[in-house]
Amino acid sequence: MGATWSIARAAVRRRRGQTVLIGVIVTLCTAALLIGIALLAAVTGPFDRTFAQLHGAHATVLYDSTKITDDRVGATAQADGVVAASGPFPMASAQLQNGMQMGAGPMRIAGRAEPGGGADQLRLTHGRWATATGEIVVGTHLRWGPDPGRILGRTYTLPNLGTATVVGVAYSVTQSADAWMRPDDVRRIGATSTQMLYRFAPESAATAAHLEQRLAAVTAGVPTDAVAGTGDYLTNRERAGQRAKTLSSFLTVFAVLSLIVAVLVIGNVVSGAVIAGYRSIGVLKAIGFTPGQVTAVYLLMMTGPALIGCAVGAVLGNLGTSWLLEQFQNNVYVLGLDTTPSPVLTVAVLVAVPVLVAVTALVPALRAGRTTATAALSAVASPTGRGRAVQRLLSRSRLPRAVSLGLALPVVRPARTLLTLLAVVLGSATVVFSIGLTESAGRWNDALVRADHVQVQVMNPPPGGPTEVEGEARRQPEGTRMTDPEVEAFVRGIPGARYVTTLFYGDAAVAGITENVDLNAYRGDSAQLGYEILEGRWISGAGEAAVGAEVLRLTGKSIGDSLTLTVEGRTVVVRIVGEIFGVHSEVYLDWASVSFMEPRMPVYFVGLSPGTTADRFIEQVAGGGDAGLIATTPDDDEIDMAVLLSVVGALTAALLVVAGLGVAHTAVLNTRERRRDLAIVKSVGMTPAQAAVMVVTSMAALGILGGVLGLPGGVAAQRQIIQLIGEAAGTRLPQGIVDVYTAPQLAVLLLSGVLIAVLSALLPARQAARISTAEALHTE
Amino acid sequence: MAEAEVLVQLSAVYKRYGETVALDGVDLTVRQGESVAVMGPSGSGKSTLLNLVAGLDRPTSGTVTVHGEELSALGEGALARYRRRRIGMVFQFFHLLDDLPVLDNVMLSARLVGTPHKQARARALGLLEELGIAARKDAYPSQLSGGERQRAGVARALMNRPALLLADEPTGALDSRTGEQVMDLLLDLNQIGQTLLIVTHDQRLAERCASRVINFEDGKVSELESV
């Protein structure tokens, strides 16, 4: 073993380039694999895992507190089939305001003395629990952006209570409430119901029918009119599954791509190293190495740096996964809370990757072991005679000699060329796919933000709240209040306002949908808002509604059908005239349809005339009065794609680097094998620049082919994934979001393969240019 | 005086590569302490003969016996062990391992037979000293001159005190002055009892170092002459 070990160690030390290359490739492949698989595991069934961890409630029952006592509600925990329960908790519905309202409408506030309990244990992600009067903890599902911690310390006004300070952010897998306070605080706000959360044996709560039975058992003996509402975990679970599908579909693509590229490149590097060390095999055998020892030398040479690369990759992969899971946790409420990748996965990757390298190395290493010493010692550096027809053809062409020689190089080693080509194909497909997906996401976001149509929004918050507002927003000083018509007239009067549309938020009950839907009632130039219509048309007046896809799906309605809404206790019947592209279950109406609705802090959307900038308009609003109006630009990131895209970017970069290193390695091996040939052609007058051109050309040829083959794959992957994301979001997609590639773009993307190949070949080309003719011919 | 023990015995050895006959019924004996030079034109079968004696190749028919062991009967592992213990090889193009410094290259053979590191190092240093390249022990092969490389190759070949030293064109890649030095070295080795089988084109080498010259032509022994 000593001699075997010392040879392998010496080779690893002396062939630094090769050692570093293997190490870096294995590092990146391990990291990419771990990230891909860990994220995949995180989004596969996250709801069930988190539900079990946090003892999620299978059912929630709201009792009318005027019709049943807390003691009687608490006694329902003893009902048949209940294995654990939390409650009774007083529940209130109230709007939190601080000049900017929190949430689109009233929030469900539950009174809980502590976050734990038998059912629906809450996990604090930021801050602490509310222990004193006036303290409030808000739910992570309200989406606080990438840094939820920034909400801590903010104060809001609440009816009957005064000020409430946010002291914590908590995760509820059941989403039993939007916020939590001490029970006494909730009673002071005005609790109208009492919440009870139940857990059943999992097998007895698997379906809606099961849950119905369990709820019947729980509420048996309770006055029938005392039950104000019920809910179960199945709806949340379905939503979670849809979101998980969004992530898992594209992560699967990347995990598979990482694996294939890793195998291809590692296989190429390892077999290349064996071929490069062909002469050494002969020497080793001549001095007495057995076939097994020769095989062992090559296995050790490969697995040594691979083990180090794997360890480094595992560390990087863990860090990357933790960071990404943290982002997802903050952005996608369905993911579990554990941001550390499973140690089992890390260990599995730590075992699997070196085994993969060893298996990949085993074939060429066994071949090395079987090679006879005489064959190895008498072998020429590179095989001759292969592809002579191609070489003859090229030499007769009018191409510059350096180019024709370069084009002939890949023919000499067909297996190596094929492996390199596949790496370029996958690299190129990844670039095409990533760029397409990014463009789709951008267009999706544009369709929701409608930045071309609405450049400024103005709000008229109630008195109080912050004098300073975040970001681009500006606020007038607080003095004389304006009424809604006055604000609209004021905004219309500012130079540069092309059109103004007033939006009134509300909610409505719709038959067939268990939860209230968001209502958007417009007054003014709503046709100018630029909503993307998937089918039908935009509303033109009272009695008409445009809806989101989820509303159609849940109600079973179609365009032309009438829809019955219950708004503030009144029934409103509207005809559905259009389906709006969007991700929410929203209903869009003309204000005239619901003019009885109490106007809750309307928002004034402003489309600007050409030549007027948003900043200028905002300044004009801020300096134009003392009504406390707030003017801002609309949120320009409507969808949760930012994190998704950062994952795409990171994994694409890793895959490209690996593919590029694979190409570089092939170029290095080719150059090393053709060292003598290069020296000969240089001795008869080839310049260093021509030598470099020759090497670059050899890889560029593969790049062109790789680009051509990779393009359709990338386009197909983009179309498939964006469709899956659309399905997961519960909406059809406008064709413009699916078909994102233009002809010039495709032409440029076709060059991605060439770019990967040429950039990767530059360094080996430089080495080729620097080969000393005398030295190469002397030592061959 | 009694004849020395037979070290190498080839009996009716044929070797074919496809249609090409490399050795055509060769019978040959080399006794212990002899220095035999095998000469002949390119393609006459000299190197094939050497490869068969080294156990690097197998005859198509006939037997090759070295130190009482019939090589055809040995498996690959046993042949490797035979090469470690019984023979040393010196090559025209030196064939040192580029990744190892001179001392490690020389010590490698001893490490293969399980010689303790300290002992192997002492022996290797002693050989390098005797061969006059001790000062270059830490250099890598690419940093050595041709003569130095060949001396390192000889040192490696002698490391395990082989019964038989095989040399394939040992002066073929060297200038005349360095070639002379290598010839002196081989002569010295033979004079202290080392059996040599040298394949060469170099008439001077054969005359100076060999007690017997065997001429090969078309895979057959054409002439035997004593020097």
C-alpha cells in the first residue's frame, strides 16, 4: 500500500491543475446537488411535516360568545375523537392602522396567553410573545418581505384599545389567526366569538367526510346557533401542495441537471487523467506494480481530491441551503421552519458523491490496470489515424490552417468529445432555460404591477400614524382633512395626471367559496388600469364583474354567468364579463355596483402624462396641501419570484462553471496530448497566436453544436416549468408569459454554447501558445 | 572451473503479433554473471526478447525460464512480483515517474517489496552516491540531464539487488560522452557479478560491456560471438 499511496499522493501534489480541477468540480457539484436535493426535500410534503411538528389543528370552530360560555366551549375538548385541543380563545376582528393599514381588510386577532398548547403550537420566528397589555404578535403568513424582523416595534391603533406594539412574528401552520394578543386585550377590542382548535387521530381526520364526522361529535350538545363557523386543515394543505409544486418542479430540473453534468464532467476528467498518465502505467508495471495496484493508484488519485471537494461542497451546500430556506421561510409560508438541511441528506451526499467519483473512475482505472506495460510504454501520446477523412477534408478547405487543424482536433478523441459536447449542451440549455424563466417571471410581475399604466398611488389615511414613511413615499403634513371626493379632485388637478382611478377595498361572501373573497371596487377610469384579460373583457359599468381564475374554478361559473355576492350584509348580483390574469381569488367591480359599501381608506391610482415623472408627481402631492395624504409608487415586486430567481441564478452559475471547467479540462488534455504536434507545427512557422486560435477553434466547434442542441431543450424546459408554475398558482397564463423568446434573442442564445466553450478554452489556448518548441521536441 | 548457473533459458520461443513473426523459435541461455548484448536491425525482435524475459509480454509458444521460474505459468500478479524481486530494467527513454523526485523514484522498487522506509532510503542514497547523482536526489526528472536521468534509472533498477539487469538501448538517447559514462557503469556492475542482458544498436557498447554478443535477424539468432 505504501508504494501505491506514495505514487497517488505524488501525482495529486504534482498535477496541481488536475487536482484543483477535480476538487473544484466536485465541490460545485456537491454543493449544487445538496442545495437541489435539500430544497426538493423541503418542498416535498412540507405541510404534513410542519403540521406534525407543530401539532397543527385539524379543525377550528368559532363559537358565538353571546350564546355559549367559555367553560362549555372548553368542555368540547373532551369530545369523542379529540386527542388534543387548544382554547377557548377570544377572537376579534379589527383593522390595524398606523397611517398605512396592515393587511387588505380587518384582521383576525386571537387572545392567547402563550404560543404553545395541545393544538396549533405557534413558533416565534422573530421577537417574543405578547405578555403585556398593548403588545401584539403578527402571523408570518401576512408576508412581511425578506426581513420580517423590521416590523418589530411598529405601533398600530386598534379600536377600544389604543396603541398596540408589534413584539413578535409567529408561524401558525393552521393559520388560526392573523395576529395574537393577551386574551384580555382581545376582549377589550371587542371579542365576538370564541375559538377552539382540535386535533384528532390522523387516520380519523384524513378526508373532508372524516372531519365532518369529528366536528359533529365535537359540537354535539352545543346549541345549534352557537357555532359561528368551522374550518379545517385540508384547504391550507391543498394550497401548500400547490406552492410546493411550483418550487419542486424547477428544483427537480436543476437537481437532475446538476447530477447529469456532474457525472459527465467527472467521467470526462477522470478518464482524461488516466489517458494522460498512460506512459506512467507502463513504468509502474515495469517496475513491479500489480494490475490491482495500478488500479488503486488511479482510484486514489481521483478520490483524494474528490473527498476534499465533497467536504467543502457539503459545507457550501449547507450554507447555501440554509440561506435559501430562510428566504423561502420568509416568503412562502408553507415551508417548514427548520432552515438547516437534514444531516441525513448531507451524509447521503457525502457518501454518494465520492462513490460516484470512484465508480466513474473505476472503469478507466480498471482499464489502466489491464493495460499491458509494453502497450503503455510504446503508446504514442495521442491516437493517430482517427478521423483522417475529416482531417483531409479540412486541410483541403480554404479555412486558415490553424482553424482547420483546430476543427480536426475533436475527431481524434470521440468519446471525450461526446462527453464534453453533452456538458456544453446541458450548460447551454441551462442558460436558455434560466433566461427564459427570468423573462417569464418579469412579464408575470409586469402584468400584476401594471407599471406602464399606474405610476403613482395616493392614500388618505386616518389621522395619526407615522410622519415619516418608507421608501419612495412622501406624506403631506397633517392639518385639514379631505373628504374622498376632495382627494380625487385634488389628485386630478395636479399637472401630469392623465387619469385617476379610485379603488375601494372590501370583501364579499360568494356562494361556493368558504372564505370571503377580496373585492376591488373601482371608480373612475378603471379601463386604463391595464389588467391582463385572459378571456372576455373589462367591466364597463354597474352590474358587471371581472374575476380571477380561482373564483371561476371554485364557483364553477363561466364568462356570462351571474355571480351573487354578499357585501356588508346586502346581496349584489353581477354578471361575469371577464377573467383577469392574477394569482388571487379576487372580484373586480365598478364602484356603482356597491356604492353602499363603507369606503375604507380608498387608494387613488394615477396614470401620468408622457413627460411627467413619478418622483415629480409625488413631490407635487406632498407639497400640495396639509391633509396628510401619502403618495408613493406602487410595489414593483408583486410575486414571490425573487427568491426563486436567486436560486435559479445560483444553480445556473454553478452548472455553468462546472460545464466550463469540463470544457477547459478537455482543451488542456487535447493540448497536452498534441504537445509534440504543436511543437512541430510551431517549428515550421505557426505563430503562438495561431496555436491559440487552433485550441479555441477546437472547442468553439463543440460550442456551436452544443448551442444548437441545447437551445430546444432549454426552450422546452422553460415552457414546461412556467406552465407548472401557472398551474400551481391556479391561473392560466397569457401567451406572452409563456412565449418569451424572440428570434433575435434565440439567435443570441444559440451562441451561449460557443461562449461557454470559447471562454473555457482561453486559458488552455494560452498554454498552447506558450509551448516551447525546443523543449517539447526534446522531451517527447 | 565449473560453469555458472543458468539464469535465463529460452526454449523454442515463438512470438507473433497478428501476421508478424517477432521471434521465430529462439533458444537462448544466459548464465549468472554473464553480460550478454543482443544486437540487430530494427524489427529484428530484440525488444520483444527483452519484454519476454522481463515478463512484460508472453510468448506465443515455447518457454521462458528465469531463475528457475517459468514465466508463462505465472499470473499477472505473480509476474509483477517477479519483476520486483528478480529483475531490474533500464530503458532508452529512462521512464522515470515525472511526479516523483529522484530519491522517491529510486526508492519505489524497495517500497514495493516492503523494505522499511529507513532502510530503503539508505540504500537509495548509497546507490545515488555510487552513481554520482546524490546531489540531485530532490530534483524531479524534468530537471535532470539525460545522463543524470539514466543514472537514476540504473539506480532504480538496482535497488532490489536483482539477479538480472535488463537494459533496452541504455545509451540510445544519450550523447557520446554521457553514453560512455553509462557504459563504464554497466561494465563496473558486471565486474562485481551483476548479470546483464543488454539490447543495443551500439557496437561500442556491446564490445565494451558484453562478454557475449547475440545477433538477431528476422526474429532468429543469426550469430553468436564471444568478445
